[in-house]
Amino acid sequence: MKHVKRIIKIGCILCVLGFMFLIGLYIFAYFTEPIALNTANSYYIYDNKDNVIYQGSNNSEWVSLDNIDDKFVEYIVNVEDQHFYQHKGFDVLRILKSLYLNFKSGKILGGGSSISQQYVKNLFLEFDQTWERKIEEAFLTIRLETHYSKKEILEGYLNTIYFGQGIYGVKDAAQYYFNKDISNITIEEAITLAGIPKSPNNYNPISNKEAFFKRVNVVSKFLKDNDVISEEEFNSLNFNNLELHGKHQNNNLDTLMYYQDAVISELKNIKGVPKSLLDDGGLRIYTNLDMDAQTAMEMAIKENDIDDDNQIASVLVNPNTGGIMALAGGKNYVKSQYNRVTQAKRQVGSTIKPFLYYAALNNGMTAASTFKSEKTSFVFGENKTYSPTNYGDLYGNKDITMAAALSYSDNVYAVKTHLFLGENTLVDTLKSCGLKEELMPNPSLALGAKEINMLDFATAYTTLASGGLKRDLFFIRRIEDINGNKIYEKELEETRVLDESITYIVNELMTNTYNYNFVDYYSPTVLYLNGKLSHKYALKSGTTDNDYWLAGYNKEALMLVWAGNDQNAETPKTYSKAIKNIWLDTMENVEKDMDEVWYTKPDNVVAVPMDPITGKYNSKSKSLFYFLSGTELAYINKN
């Protein structure tokens, strides 16, 4: 009995001490500076011409609580924080209930955050789940409750909460979803908006109709059961007749938010940028976005779209800096926020071959080196075989040059080269070009049978496009606080990792993918674009069972396009042509006012007229093969 009394006594003392500590926190918070409510999430994103293309909630968009529809205010308070007007920042009973349910289920089903806590979260750029941030968050909640009335807190919350589709604040949400002022919405529209914040990208009525209807039904029943709406109002609800608007007031590109999401993702990883917007009142983020290029890319995707079951993704890079000029993570951000450029990994197919042939040239082979194109089975230890096939099962059944092999994308030639060099050689070459993906040295790597992220792959391709200089790809070039003080500026760093002369030869080899002189038993893989190009480009296509790729560049721009299916299902062959058109329309638009866009030939590189298929010297041939000076003599003297 003594032990029980002692435990109770200790428990009482701890409760008193805890209560005194809590009071002390509130007193300390009272003497701290108030948080500036109307600057939360105030950040601006600029394009490469320093024009604002996106802004989070800010002073100009702030709306008074008195001008917000009363129904909506009542609904969202009940849905998000029923005891908002009673507690002092923390709904203790709700938190305990949430902890109990999470413990009982063995997984996190939900939290117990109050509106005040959620508002504080809106002030943070970094949503990491560290204890340090949670403690800071808790103290900021106390500061908020100490200095401001419930009306002021609720107003700030409603002006900064995220509603999906890049929309912050209830005023912009009403305009985007319904093309209405927030003071003049229907009961169904108010319930819709009240239900979105729990999971903005899932519960908004535009991107996910099925989840949206489930959500509004749950919210409607909750409001009825808690006597917020009457039985009559509940029975008269009709969400099928909502007139949805779904358009931003400015920059209504369906793909622009993919770029903006990527910018915010990069922002979170930049050291030295404040985690919170509390102290400086906001940020100005200057990017590499070229709005003309982004618009051209989107228009090209729309004009060459095939169906809704498949996806297209693309990225445009300036090889001279590594700056990302445009990006489409999918066909339409409204329908899918999944960014296939920054998040997905797909097999890259034959687009990997330029790196293989760079490795070959760097190890003594030439553009005229030959292997026999024929159906081949490669035998390894323990009677293991590997039998690559050419597209369409077509073979020359004769010796062909590296130039022809790249032009036709001959798989047998590629695997023979890969095994001749040693399987680690291609791995090492890709790594030196900046590829981060872990690669296993195996025969199929030469054919791109490896899933690689597009942005990662674009980094490697930028090394080829820059003439052998490895550069990091980046979205953000500069960050300033709201007063124009520089917080961060991207330092352009480059490392020479490839031989400039050999890289030049590879780039010239890639122009043969659309060269009519190479038409023989097979046609160059991008011959479709011959006659449509106003500039010279290095091009390489890639095809797997479920993916279509095209990579192309010159010294001013690099663009990768992918088409496929998110479920890795079969993709219609029509997409092979579609991505070529997308690449062509975008690149030609970007370079329409440019003159010289090709590389200067290094002094130690010579051009020799040769038969494109056999690699024999032919002074009358229209096909030029490029050699490191001196290596061409063996071919000329042979004749």
C-alpha cells in the first residue's frame, strides 16, 4: 500500500510540475515577438527572365474572415478541429485518442493536429518528421495562441492552407475550383472545400473523382451527425451537379506545376535556406524555367497525345550550365501529380548505346570498326546463354561498321562490343558521366535493360551534350529573401570526365540516325525526322517492350522524351512517332532564332569519306567518318 501511495504522490508532483512548466511556456511565449500572420507561405517563383510565374499565399491574396462564406468556416472548423474555440492550441483528448488508435492498429492512421498546429506547419518549407521540428512546432503553436485571437488564427489558417493543384488559401481555391468568390459559394461547394485539406491531391474534385465523392459523403454525414447541417439539408445535397472550373488565373499550362513541384523539392535540399518563413517573411526563388520552351513542350504533347491510358514525360536542359529549362512530368498535372521525370524509373533501351560507343572509341575502336550483324547466342559459364535480337528480327548477316550499328540500333553489334570491352567498362563510363543509379555489369546493360530515372539519365546525357564536361542539373539559380537579400546562388561547377575529341566523334555518329546514306538492309531509326530538322542534332531513340525514348541535343539544348504506361503495360507503337514529333516541335521552337548550334571540330579529329556499311575508304562517298588523327590511315592504306 505504501508503494501505491508513493507512486500516486510522485504522479501528482509530476503533474503539478508539468502544469507549472506549461504555464511557464505560455508566459515566456507572451513576451516573445508575435508571428507575422499575413506573410506565411509567401514565396515567389521566377522564370529565367525574372518574371513571376507562381506565388504562394501573400498579402495581395489575403482575404478577411468576414469575407469568407460562414457555412464554409463552420464546416471546416468542425471537420478539422471541433474544439478549436475551447482549447489553447492543443486538443489533448483528440491527441490521446489518435495515439490510442495508432497504437491499437500498429500503424499511423492519423494525427490529432489542431488548426493552430496546422497553421504553424504552413509556415514551414520543410515537412520533415524530426523531433527538433516537432518541438519547435509545439512552441510556435503556443506563441500563436498567446498573441492572437481565435478569429485571427483561423483567418491566417484559411489563407495559407493547401487545397491541391498548387492552390494555397481559400480565396484562390474557390476561384480555381468554382470560379467564384469565397463569399458566394453553395453548401455543396463549401463541403467540397472543407473536405480537401485532409489530403489535397486525393480529395479535390478534379484530379480524383472517386476519392472526392467518398470524401464529401464522409464529411456530409459527419456534419449531419454533429448537427452542423440539418437532415433536410443533408438529403438535398447533390455533388453530381457541381460546376467545376479547374483553371488558374495565370499561367494555365497543364504541365507547369510539375516544374514548380520540382523547384520546391530542390529548395528543401539546399543548405542555408530557412526551414521556416517566419523570420524573413518570404522567399524569392529564381529558376531556369523558360516559359516559351515550357509552353512549346506542352503544346507539342497536347498535339501529339494518343490516349488517356498512357503517359508522356520530357525534360529540356541547357548543356552549357546544367539549368533545367522545361519539364513535363506527365501529360496533365490536374489528372496526375506523379512526376515521371523526377520520381519514376524506366528501362532506357537503346538510348544507352552512345555511352557504350564512347567507351569503345576510348578503348581503341573506331567508327569504322566492324562486327558481324547476325542472330547470335552468347554462351557463359554453366551453360548460360544470352540471345539478344534486333528490332523486327532483322540482321545484315554481314560485317557492319559502328556507325551503321548505331544508326540502325543493332543489338547484336552492341552486345559484342560490350563483351569485347568488358562489362564493367560501360558501368564506369556511365558513372563518370554523373549517373547515380546503381548498375550491375551484365550483358543486357548494353541494351538498356535497366530502370533509370529520367533526370538522372539526363545528367549523363548532358555530359555528352557539353562535349565531355560533367555538370549537375538544377532548377534554382538564386534565392533571395523578400527584401532582395541574397540567401543562395548556384555555383556552376564542371569537371572534364570525357575526352572532348572522342565525344565529338560520338556526337557526329549520332547524326547518322537520320541519315539517308545509311539506308541498306535496315533504315536509320530516326529517319522519320530527316528533312524536318532546321539544325544539326545528335539523336538516339530507344525502345523496350513497354517504353519509347528519344534523346537529342546539340551544344545549346538537350531534350529527353519518354512515353509509356505507369503500370508498365504495353504501349501502342504510335507513341514511337508521337515522341519524335514532341521532341521535334519543342526543340525547333527553342532554337528557331539560333544560327550556329553544332560543335567545333577538334584539331586532332579528321573526316574521311567512307562506305557507311562496310567502312571501306571511298573518296566519292557522301558519308564522312570521323577519326582521331592517325587512326584513319589504316583504312585509307588498306585500299
